[in-house]
Amino acid sequence: MGLRGRPGPEGPSRDVLEFLSNPANYPVSIRFGRHRLSSNEKLMLASMFHS
């Protein structure tokens, strides 16, 4: 399981279905989102819209 894009304490190879089948893991909070833009990506976007 990952936490904010990083592997969790049990490592990245843990099976999702195995995790969800265990009642001790509930409640589960699942969040989806975009990663933060780097400085270079911000500059490229700003230059594309500036004209």
C-alpha cells in the first residue's frame, strides 16, 4: 500500500484484496489526486498561457 505515492511500512507488494478482506483495516480512507507540479513544470505552464 502506498501513502501519498510512497510505499507503506509493509512494502509496495501487499495485495489490495487481501488488505480489504481484513476487518481490522477498516475504516479505509482512499484519496486520489494529482502530484504537485515541479518548479520547471509551473514555468512551462505559465509560459504557454502568457501571450
